[in-house]
Amino acid sequence: MTANPAGSTSNLDGELARRLSGLVMGPEHPDFDEARRIYNGLMDQTPALIARPADEQDVSEVVRFATEHELELAVRCTGHHIQGFATCDGGIVLDLQDLNQIVVDGQRGTVRIGGGCVMGDVNDTTLAQGVITNGGTYDSVGVGGLFLGGGVNYLVRKYGYACDNILGARLVTADGSVIEVDADSEPELLWALRGAGHGFGVVTEIEARAHPAPPEILAGWLLYDIESAPEVLRFMRDYVVDLPDELFMDLWIFTIESEVYHLPAELDGKLALGITIVYLGDAEQGEREVAVLRERFPVIGDSLAATRYGDLRVRGNDTGGWNRRGLVNFWKSEYLPGLPDEVIDGILETAQGLNPGSDFYLLPIQGRMTEQPDGGAAYGGRTPGWMIQIEGIWPDHEDPGRDRIAWMQGEHERVIAPHGLGCGYQNATMYETPERMRNLFGEEAVARLNALKQRLDPDHVFHRNMQDLIWDSGGGAS
Ligand SMILES: Cc1cc2nc3c(=O)[nH]c(=O)nc-3n(C[C@H](O)[C@H](O)[C@H](O)COP(=O)(O)OP(=O)(O)OC[C@H]3O[C@@H](n4cnc5c(N)ncnc54)[C@H](O)[C@@H]3O)c2cc1C
């Protein structure tokens, strides 16, 4: 669809406001400039309108309004996707933040989550009722992107990606009508929402599995100096394969800020390797499981301790440090079937050139992540092995660091991609190609997804998302 030029939209905010109970902001609104901004400071776009629906009926109105006026539509949960789909130039941002209800059904073992919720609120509500859900590890990241596009938190090895845990949903489609999705009424759409779910409509509610919260867990990190990293990484590639599914681990190569990690000041500015460890069970048992990691290599930092799941907010929100909103971000992700020496040595060499704040993130793909859930899920990323991301973050909004982006993209292509599966984690990557996105889902899934797109959104109203790269009938407008 074609977008109206921004100049011709000046009276539209009043017209839309009369049709909604929720908030509508045009460029004259005092909060508009703040509200138009998203997480990645690289993506600096200005929509004509920002609409904050108060309920599902409002969502339908906004979608109808956008199509009536041929305005581009950007659906936003929190705007964390670094490709910047949650905004646009001259169109409408449909901001779901007021659809934030969370209802736990203890008997069914499920939780119904509004399409605009953030993980911190989901965790608070579920934990208060003795259960936990999949999703993401950061409080401020939204469930819309997480659940519909994958979703990795400490439960992923035991219960699969967040998308694997979707049991049902409510969806506003391109003509503004509402579909209730579950395994009986819409099995094919349920399958699609599990990991390829951003391109069929606005999901106003997700029903997800809730899991019992363990009374106690072992959690924290171990840090190693960069000289030990080659050996630790070589050890980890075999060690992670046979771990119990209760034991989550991820790794990152980063620059130490001694205050953040409560380490001696002389370590400030040094590169290091970190391992996050979360054992979802008895802490003493967890200690025994990971003892080898302390015994075999000298650690320079150790925060592992018995704790409660609710206290795991180690990575917090996006108001401080390198995760604060508005910094320039360039991320590139790759799935790999293994972790060969060339990749270990290559990323350690590349890491020497990373600025403080940037890092490499490594996630073992093991346990339930490698299995399809009951009823199946459209999402790929099931091959046992590793997910590796280069996560470039730097502060200068004025200079978006194009050279740095080109360098990081080049390092991804030189060091990681030749050993990869030709695709990455769609929630944490950018500047992808149709070929790589098709690789992620696989040709059979792509064909099924295309048939659904043709049924539900043949005019590509919902095109500001990663799946827009896989449509036979065009797309790629994002
Ligand atoms: C600081 C930070 C921490 C992160 N931590 C994690 C993590 O721990 N685990 C993890 O797996 N990922 C993590 N991510 C990546 C995260 O999964 C993606 O950024 C994800 O897209 C965020 O979802 P969102 O809804 O908040 O983002 P948005 O940018 O608002 O949305 C992302 C995409 O989803 C669509 N969308 C959003 N909501 C809906 C909806 N209700 N209906 C239909 N479409 C919708 C949007 O249109 C857009 O295409 C992190 C990212 C950042 C920046």
C-alpha cells in the first residue's frame, strides 16, 4: 500500500480521536516527540499520528482508519526491535501499551497477556500467583515481539521458545475484524503465530502456558579473563550439550565496568568472558552441576548464589547503562550447528575491536529449543548448536556510526556466517534478506505462511515486521 505524504495528514488526528476512546497524538501534541522515539536511536522516523488504543475495538478502528486513508501502519508493543519496525515516516504508529491486562488462570495453568504488556509486569503478576512464563529476560521488553517472534529467557531450555508456549490469541485482522485463535478454531494460524506471528494482524491478547515457579534457584554469573576465554569456550561447546534442561546458560564477551560487576578497579576496561547460569531447582544441586566451571578455570568474578526467580532482574530495564533507550544499536545474529575453533578464535579477535558497550552474545541451542511443541510452531532455529550475535551499541546519536556498522556487518560475514545456517534469531538481527529469512523458517513453512498471508492480509497492511521478507506476493517494504 502507498503511504499518504505526511503533509496531507494534518487534520487526521482530530478525525481519528473522535473514533477512539484511547489517546491520539499528532505532531503538535507536547509528548509527540518523545512518543515517536523507539529503542534504537539509529531509527529516527516521524509518523503522522500515534494512536494508543484503549481496547480491542479501538485497535480495529485504527486499522480501518489506516486502510481508509492509505496510511502506512506500524504496530508497536514497546519499540525494542532494533530494525525499527515500530515506527514509520508519515504513517500511523499503533501503540499497544494500554492493552496491558494480565490474567492468570491457575486451574488451566495459563496466563492471558495483553498484546502491549512488558515482561516485568508479566513476571510480577505471574510470580504473585506462584507461576512463571517464557518471554524475555529484560523487564522493559514487550511480549508482542517476544512471543510472536521467538522469545528467549531462562526457561527456554526447559520449556522451549516463548512462541512454543502460545496456546491461543485474539487477533485484529486487516479489515478490522477480530479472530479468536486456538488449536480447535484456527490451528493453522496458531501454528503461524508461534514464531512467525507479526504479519497477520494485531495480536491484542496472547494465551500462554504458565509453569510452576521453583521455590529456590541458583543464579548469577561467572567471569573469566580474556586469556582463558579460548579454552573456556572450547570446553563449553561440549559441556553444554548434555546439561539437564533445568540448567540455562548463555555467554557473552564484553568490556568490564568494575562498578557494575563489583570487581577491582584494575579490571576496568578489560575484555572478559561471562557465563550466565540459572539452575531452576535446588541451589545445592545446581552448585554441584556447575562446580567444574569454577574448578577447571580461574574465575575473576563470581556472583552465583541461591536466589528466588523473582530476583533475577539482573538485566533490568532500559533507563541506564548500555541498555538505555536511544543509543545507536546494530545487531546481527546467526544460528550455527557447532562452535568450531575458527569461530571461537575469530570472535575473540574481533572482540578486541569492539567499543565498550558492544559485545558478542552466545546462546547454546539445546533442550526443548530443538523440539517442536505439540501442534507445531512456524519458527525455525531448532538445529542443535549455537546462536551468536554481535551486538553493537554506542552512544553518539548524531553520528550513527555507519563505518562501525559496516565493520561489524563485515566481521559477521567474515568470521561467523561462513560457519552458520544462513539465518539468525529474527528478534535480534537487522538488515536481513529474503533468502536468510526463508532459511530461518524453511521452504515448507514459508509456503504455509504465504497461504495464510493471502487469506488474512493480501494487501500487506501489516508489513513492518521481519516476516515481510518471505512473501511470494511482494513485501520487503520494511
Ligand atoms: C534491551 C533489549 C533486551 C532484549 N532482551 C531479549 C531477551 O531477553 N530475549 C529475547 O528473546 N529477546 C530480547 N530482545 C529482543 C526482542 O525480542 C525484540 O526486540 C522484540 O522484537 C521486542 O518486542 P517488542 O514488542 O517490545 O518490540 P516492537 O519493536 O514494539 O515490536 C517488534 C515487532 O513485533 C510487532 N508487534 C509487536 N507487538 C505486536 C502485537 N501485539 N501484534 C502484532 N505485532 C506486534 C511489531 O510490529 C514489530 O514488527 C531484547 C532487545 C533489547 C533491545
